Amino acid sequence: MPSAQALIDSGSSGNFISQLLRKLCIKQKSCTQALNMNTILGKPLGYGYINHETPTVTLRTGNLHEKIILFLVLDGSTTHVILGCP
């Protein structure tokens, strides 16, 4: 089973994944509306926009916890996964 490191960001309004999704064979689809993404300081996050999202996926942490979520695809991110509080 593939694994990835994740950044837990309680101030984030979404869950994000980098191009790691290609290595994990997670499909992506176009968002209904493009989103601008900025840090709290107003600087672009990744390339500064979101155009794609994943279908719902099962996120497993450890052996006992599973949650069904979707990710926004954050191109240009240096972090594989960002887990926020959507």
C-alpha cells in the first residue's frame, strides 16, 4: 500500500494533494469553478490556483481510522498532502 507524508493545517479550509495523485493513480476532474489559493499573507500557494479535484477517496490513518474525503489538486506544492478542516 503506498503511503505519503501529510501536513495537518487546522487553519486550512480544504484538503489538498500535489501531483502525488498521479503516482497513487487517483483520478482528477475539473472543478466547477477555478479557485484562487493564497497564504494568510496573500502570497500564492503552489501556482496560486486550483482547477481540479479528486473524486471522493478513503483516507486511512493508522489501522483504525478511515474517512471519506475529496482533495483539491494543488499544482506546484512542495508538500504531498495538506489536511485541513473543510
